[in-house]
Amino acid sequence: MSTTYLKKTLHEVAEEVRIHLLADGVTPKMIDGYRKQADTNGFDYPEGTTFVDTKLLSLDYEVQRVAIPKHIHKTIMARYDQRVHSPAQACRIIGHEHLGYDPEQILIYDGQQRSCAARLLGFNRVPCLIVDTDDPAFPSYAFEQLNETGVKKLLPSDLHKNCLTRYKLGSREPKNKLARALQNQFDENSIDLQDKNARKSVNLCGPNEYFMSHFKYAQKGINLDPTGKILYDILSAIKQVFPRQEEIDQGVFIGLWELARLDLQSKPELYQTNEHWMVEVLNYAKMSFKSSKVLHQTSKAQLQHIMEGASWDAPKFMANMLRELYIINGRYHSGTALNLPTHGTGSSMQLATNPLPNIQFTS
């Protein structure tokens, strides 16, 4: 995670959204039509609304979520109504130039989507309320308070980003320390932890070749072992055994996590047997599946093959799939001594007795 505060002007963000919409088939003529509709709908902004020139506004992406082009287009632009364009909330951070804050810069912390929509419709001023503060963490707290219980709840990625921001600003609350420990494991493995919308953005895409988008699984990893070792080992093993696959497969991730959880729950022995047990498990799985994504997809298909209509429990069935592949493909290989835990006979993926015809084993 970068230590530089990422700020972008509202005009920059609006232009990125415009390019995205044009690529999705939204034409300039359609946008002109939305503006004409807005100008002739007979509505006006609420009495007392204060406007700010859009050229003066910026977004602080240490706090803000990624702009959502589809929401901006269909929910706001296509039916723009001045009466419900509530003021964006923004602030000036005073006295922290050493952290990269310009005291003259107005940073929106709530209202990005509607402000972008207005800019795309050609409005040069937007409703805005501005707070002057000497607390650089204020936008983070305010953003979370305004959004966490709203109609569109904050995503795990938004909450994680805010925790990292607070940690950077000196807060050592337990959740912020845990978020930093979690992020460290990704940084040390050169893997970006970001949702797919950010990954698709030219400007917000992380710098690494690999990424993972499942924040809740990542949080399960750090919650299981707050030192970060288990999370680090899962990421490292997947990247080592299944290289050149941009996305860290969440099914393989949660399968390894579940094996580690079951091992810790009983008498821990996997790490005592082999410090690199996760790599060993995946190497035997790779004898049947060269792609982690195909391994994940086939595990789901195998479950339906043996229990049609069964609901997918990713941790349980991925862990058992990895375990059974390890046993079958390792049967005639010396040194196979890991005692991988199981959920019991009723959770078997039946690879030994009733496998899908397309699954190939080495023994």
C-alpha cells in the first residue's frame, strides 16, 4: 500500500468515468439529452444551497471508494433531479503540508458520485459544504459515519482502506493494527489487495502483477493468525505453485485456510511435519490441475456430480478437495506424510470412488 496520499481532481475523475461510459455505449448525444432534460424539468435546488466551482474540488482516494460509472450514469445522470442533489461534503486539511495536504485544496469525502454526474452533465458548479479542520483523519471518520449505515453500505475494501489511513496517521486501535498486519502480508508477497472495479481502473490499479479481490477471505486469514504467518504462507504458496495467473484464486485460498484452521483447532501438527506444507499440498493438486481457477471450478462441478443440488460451502469442500488430491496423487510418492485434517466421511468429495471423468490423477 502506497505511503503517498492519492488525490485526484473532480475533473480528472469525471473524465475517467466519461471514457468508461463511452466504452460501454453511452453516447455524447445521450449525455446531451440528459442535460436538456435536467434544464427543462422545472426543478431547482433547495433554498439556501451553496455552490462551489468544480475546478476547485478534488477527491481523496485514501478515503473515497472508487467511482461507480454505472451508478453515476443510470441512477443520477439519466434522471438528474436538482431537488435531491444534496450538497457534497468536503474539507480543507489545515497545518499538515508535510503529509502532502494543501490547505487550499477542497477534498470531497462524501458526494463523489453525484458531483461526478453533475460535472459530466456540464454543470460548472455543484452544491457543497466545506469544513476546515486540522485533523487529517477527519475525512475518514466522517466518510465512515455517513456511509456505513446508509442504503449502500461500505464495502470491505472501503473499510480496510480507512483502517490503513488511520494507522498511517498514528491510530493504533486494534482493528487498524490488524488491517496493517494484513496489508503487510500482501505487500511482502507483491500482491495487490483490491476489488475488481479498482483493478480495472488505469489509475487505481495496483502496481503488482498479482491481485486478490476477496477482502473477507483475507480478513479470515489475519483473524486466524494475527501474526500474519498463515496468511503470508497461503499467498506465497498459491503464487509459487500457480504462477502467471493474475488473480489469486479465492477457492484455493479458502481451502488452504480451512486446512490450517482445522489443524490449529485440533492438535497442530502440519507445520511441525513440514514448514512448507501448503506448497506440498498444492504441488500434488497441480498434478491434476495446472490452473488454480480450473481446480476451483472443477471442485464445484465435482460436488454437483456426487450430490446434485448440494449448496456450496467453499471452506469445507475446497479443503476436502485439496486433501483428497493430495492423498490420491501422492499415494506412490515417497515422503508423503502430511496428516491433513478432514470434516469427516460425510464431507468427502469421493475422488477415489466417483470422480468426474475429466479429472486426471497420477496414480
